[in-house]
Amino acid sequence: MKRFQVLIFAITYLILFSTFAAQASEKSRDISHLITQEKFSTYANVADFIDDSPKVTTIVQPQAKDIAEYGKGVVKSLTGSDCDRDGKMDDNATCNRVYLKLWLKYKR
């Protein structure tokens, strides 16, 4: 019975480790080839970096209140920053990771 528990624990650990490793490598994209040290030094903080990042617009499903207010033909879009330059809108955590990676490379 104890061997079975150890086996289950080991399998669970390996699955979780591989999942987190895949997410970490996926989310920590290096864009230093796109942003030079000179350009990075112009940013006072992460907010300046996010403001200067390219903007991306995506179409999302309208909510019921949007349809009620504007009618059935309403199209709803969201615009946000593409901090890692992959063509997709990024959340704040992703922008912070990209900025930190650049900061560690250029400020050290």
C-alpha cells in the first residue's frame, strides 16, 4: 500500500512540475532583440513600458445588457497592450514578467 501511495505522489509531482515548467517557459518570452537597452532605459517604470507597448484589439461576445442597450447587431471589442509582442493581448502579470526579464538583463 505504501508503494502505491509513493507512486501516486511521484506521478502527481511529475505532472505538476511539467505543467508549471511549460507555463513558465511560455510566459517568460525574451524580447530583448526587439527592445534595446537604450530604449528600455527611457522607461521610468512598468507603467511606461505598458503604455509604450503595441495595442491589440480583440472581438468578444457582447453581454446581455449590451444587446439590450444597442440591439442584436452589436459588436464588442477590447483593446489592450501586447507587452511580449506575440500579437495577443496580455494581462498585467504577463507585462510585469516581460518588464522584469528586460530589467534583469539590462539593469544588472
